[in-house]
Amino acid sequence: MGGTGRTDDGRGRLGSALSGLAVAVGCVLFLGGFIWGAVVYQPYTVPTDSMTPTVQVGDRVLAERIDGAEVKRGDIVVFKDAQWGDMPMVKRVVGVGGDKIACCGDGGKLTVNGKAIDEPYLRAQGPAAESFTATVPDGQLFLLGDDRLTSLDSRVHLQDPGQGSVPRSAVTARLDAVAWPLDGGVLDRPQGFAALPGGVSQPGPVKLVVGSVGAGAVLIIVGAAWGPIARGLGRRKSPAARDRVTAGA
């Protein structure tokens, strides 16, 4: 007669244990995701509109900390170079060591080693104000803004040593996603450079980081809410069970 009560208590204890486990796992995922993100990513506020429309002035972005040796064509990088004012800047890499960069080829397109590059991310299509050519020294990067009509980039420094390029060591991070506004999301890797040697880089682990934090939050909320419910169910008995216990007494 008392068996039903013991079963209910057992179910309540099991529910409480599962609730505690969910909260514990949730905490690991939530905190682990934050720590992982803090180690891998550097938050950064875009200072100018030179990369419009890909990123806007004032956007909060997540930049993956990388070594300059990992940079590939098409990457949007954060870098600092003395000849560029010695302050963090954001530009797109269009050429690496050994590349010959020219503007503008057929249809007003930028060319890399004679190949016209499709650049759908540009704010203003067509040729820049002035045509140019440059050969990128080994270990250097040639950088342009997505707003080619207003960006102050490698074209301004063509007369400098290296023809406007900067050393790979100047790069501290690569933009991976726009954190604010929330509709920004993960930045696409431009496929116009994919056919060139080395291809394009792959997105960083931002989706996994966000997924870990989100899953952890859900487990914490569900586990914390289920604990009291499970204990309540364990203590509650059906009317029939209470009648049997009373009769047995």
C-alpha cells in the first residue's frame, strides 16, 4: 500500500537529480562558451565607413585573433602600421606577397595577377578615381576598403616602400561576425578570390561559441525550472493512493 508513495518519491528524486545535472552541464557550456569566445575573439568597434556596406561605422564586430601568416585574400583584417598612422584599422586584403594588383580591368574590375575579381560587396561598383598597379612584396599584404570611392587604403600609400602594402605581422585579427546590430551575423568569405592559389579562409568558430552559450543558457533555465516541479510531483500523491494508505492504516 505504501509502494505508490515510494515510487512517487523515487521519481521526484530522479527528477531533481536530472534537474541538477542539466544545470551543471548548462553552466559548463555557458561559462565555457564565454571563456572560449574571450580567448579566440577580440571585440572591436569599426571606426570609419570605409568598409561600407559590409560593416558600418560604429558596428561592434568579433575579430578572431590570428597570426598574420594565416591571412588570405578576401579577409577583412584589423591591423596597425606606423605608415598608416599607427592606429588600429579595418580593411580587406586583396593581394598577398607576389601578387600584381591592377585597377581597373574589363568592366571596371580589380585584377589580381591578370584575373578580374568579382566583388559583390563593394559599395560603389566600377573603377576607382584613379587607375593603379602595384606588386606586393613577399610577406606583405595589399589592402583596400569596400567603399572604393572614399576609403584611404593602400592606394594612398603607393609611393611608400612596399607600394602601399603592410607586413603580415601588422595584422592582429580577422573579422568573423558582426555582433551589433544583431542582424549582422557571420561575414561571408568572398568567392571571387577562391580560384587563386591559397583560396579563401574559412569562418572561425563563432557559431560554435554562440551555440555553446545558447545551449548552456537553455539547460540552466530548464533545469532550474524543472527542479521544483520534480520535487512537487514526488511529494504529490493521487487521491486513490491516499485512500489506500488511509485504509491500510
